[in-house]
Amino acid sequence: MKIRRYLTALAFYAVTVGCVDNSYKGIVSEMSADEELPVHIIVGDPGDILESKGTGAMEDGDAAVWKGKTINVFAFKRDLNSNYSNISAEGHDDCLIDGSCDRKGCLGGKEATVNSEDSYITWTGSDDLVYYKPGNQPYDFFAYYTDNEIADSDIYRSKEDVRIKLDIDGCSDIMSAYASLTEEQLGRPVFSDMDRLDLNAYSFSAWSAKRNIHPVFYFKHHLVRFNFEMKAGWDESDEIIIDSLVIVSKRKAIFTVAHKNPSRTGLDFTGSPYERTPLSEADGSPLREDYWKLTYTPGNEDMIPIAGSLMVAPDMKYDAYLYLKQKMSTGEVKTHENHINLTCEEGRFTAGSHYLVRANIYGLTSVDITVTLDQWKDGGNVNVGSDKFEDEP
């Protein structure tokens, strides 16, 4: 908590003295009751890693990891009678934001990118700005990220939710977020206890935007991430080649990206069959042929990172298959399939967990495996100032 406060304070100082902040600065006394106010959204960093085909793993922990990435945003009227199947292009008050105004027939969220300088989003569709309806009607804000293009035929909108049919390919991240009031927003000293009650009731709306309270997205990872490191265990395993590696996991999922009960968002693998999910290169391409070669060096304990990450559905355990190849001096090529049981001390591989699998290769048929829990956090701090003003209510 002390680190977060320090980073927030430092970022606020940097913004006020060294950056140009183009976000809307709400001062109530300068606004009429029916004035249209733009929707501004902040995105917290996604922790240590954002997985994406074409770039592999990016190890930054700030907004720069979002460079070149697109998120999708929904905003629905917070009302028991609101209908999530209504689209914004048809003028329904139920849906404030989706992608239907930018592309005819679009059922997904409105596309946006994240500014690395201040963590605010920029809409990428036809509208540079999106406005709240005048008044204090609150809206629920949802966002999701996938690296694969999603067809409209795979998106289902009902009165209660928005769902997407997905096939998990193993080399891209799946994340979603729901905007809630942050401790910093509620804890601003300019707000009284009554103000905080009103903020809980009217956020996020034109009313809260006037008070410079904007939605903040902290994305959560919905898959388990594996990385692999290997080395030759002795001289007889010299020149062994990693031909391929697969994990058997559930690949068909329903991704609920928006729901009237936000706790019900996320991936559902119910009824999904188990399928082989291959390890790919960091850019999503197939493992390079005859490239990942293990060479034995006496006294060298260093492991070699192999290819990119493999991201799969959460589960209790996994069957994995490591295919090794060795070219003999006679010209003969020998291959072998090694069956590996992946388990963890925690008893279950949970969504958002990151595991490092390390393998000592002693021969085509002799592999020693260890599985270690690493760190892969959900959304972190927002590196922007609080933008509070002395005359702000």
C-alpha cells in the first residue's frame, strides 16, 4: 500500500510539472445541469506481463505494455430493466457504449487504445469522444482483451449479459475488467461522507464526471501461463533437439465480458473437450524446426528458455507431451514422445497463475521435470495523478 501511494504521488508530481494532461477537468461551478460531458477511462497496467501474438511476453509493468494493443469497452445503464441486447447505434439508453456506431452489425465493445503517457484511453472508431447522458444515471463499464479477431457470429447479447465463443489457441492472453470506484477516488479529502454515498450511487455518470471521477479498469488474466526452460543433463544428451511440446487442455470457452452481476464475468469451459495445445514461438508461429538444440556444457547449470509462453485453461493437472529428436553420427534420426504429468503444490493451476517448467534432458527417453510457481499479477497501479482541485466538491 505504501508503494502504491508513493507511486501515485510521484506520478501526480510528474504529471503536474512535466506532462500535458488533456483529460477533462470537471469543476461543477462552471457546468450547467444539462451539459454533455465526455467519457474518460483510465487503464491500470496489467501487471508484469501482457501476452500477445506478434510480440511475445512484455516484461514492463506500466502502460507502455499496451502499445499497439486494442481493448474493447461496453457501458450499460445500471438498471434492473436495462437490456444488454440493445445496441447504442439504435439510440437505446440501455447501451451507452459499444462498437455498433463504428461498424454496422458489430455486437462487440467499442475499440480503444491506451495512452502510454497518462494511461487514459483513446477511442479508435469514428467518434473521438463519447458523451454521458446528462444527469446522474449511472452506467456499468466493462472491458475485455483478446489478441484474436472475433466474428460477430461468435458474440451473443442477451438482456443479462454479453458472451463470446472462444477457441483458446495457447499463445494469446484473455483478460477482462469491470470498473469500480477505487480507494483513491473515495478517499479524496474534499469528499464528505454524504458525497461518498452519492458517489457509490451515481458512479459512473455525468454527475460523477463533473467531480472528475472516471472509470478505472484493472484487467484480470483468465488463463494459466506456462514458460519452459531446458538444458542437457549430461554429454550423452548432447545435440538433442526440442521437436515440439503440447499440453492437453480444454480449449472451447464461453467468455462472459459483461453481466448485470459483474462477478459472473470470465471464462467458462463447461462441456469443453480436452485437446492438444502446442507450444509456439513468441510471435505465435509454430516452433522452429531443428532450432531449439540442447548442448551439454560441463559445470554449466544455466537453463535455456524455450520459445514463447503456453496459455491454457485452469485445471487440477495436465498431461503434457515433449517430443525430442536426435540426429545420430550415422545419419539416423531418432525421435521419442515423453509423457509428462504436470502438477503443482497448490493442488490446482488457477487463472492468473504463472508457472515455470524446468527440464533436465538426460536422453531421448529420460527427462527430469520441476514445476515452480512464478509471479504474474493482475492489474497494478495507475500511474496518473489524482487531478484534484481545491474547489472540487
